[in-house]
Amino acid sequence: MKTKQPSGQRPLRLLVSKAGLDGHDRGIKVVARALRDAGCEVIYTGLHQTPQMIVSAALQEDVDAICVSILSGAHLALIKDIQGLLKKNKISKIPLILGGIVPDEDFTKLKKLGVKKIFTPGASLQEIVSYIQTIHPQS
């Protein structure tokens, strides 16, 4: 999955985070490694991140996208809070990508909240990497 950035273009900077009380991080670590292997710069914030912590890290790290993993079922509340903070901090244009256990009936609600893409269990690493590579750095 190794790819090169176009000449003169910096690597994508991605914030990868586990939101809420969910303590399962094996999957997000595998995804983070695949994204790093594909040439992205990955900032992994770790487990138990609050929406405030995620948005603060996005501001500090000047990221091109925020990738959040939620397996706890609290995705609607957490994404709503993250998007609210992104808007408050005037960085709501940063793409928000969600991975985790998300019922089909929540997809529309999450898209309305501003989630650009949702990956559920079974998504291949190639599918995730290919989507992420469509994001353009905010040089």
C-alpha cells in the first residue's frame, strides 16, 4: 500500500483518535499503521479522548483530517460534540472520518452532522487508505 505523494506536496497529516470510554484500540492501531505505511503522517492520540481533547489536538497539530474510532455506541453524541467544537474553533472544514460499529439507520444522521465517510467492521485497509488519499493537504 506504499504510495508516494505528488512532487512538492507534503504528506497528509491525520489525527487518529479513540473517542469516549471505549477501550478497544487494536483496529485503530492497525489502520494507523496502514495509513503511515501509505505515506501519511499519523498523530495517534490514544484511548479515552474527549471531544475537547480531539479538537484541541487537531488545532495544535494542524491536521488535514480527523479519523475517529468509536465502538461504544455513543457515536451520535460524540460526533455532535466534536462537530460543535470544530465549528466553534472555525475549523469545521477539516474532514471528519468515522470508523466503528455504526447501525445503518445512523448513517444519514452522521452525514448531516458533517461526517464525510463512515467505515464499519469489515472495511478493508485498502478501502480506507484509498479514501484517505483523496483528501488534499491544506498546505
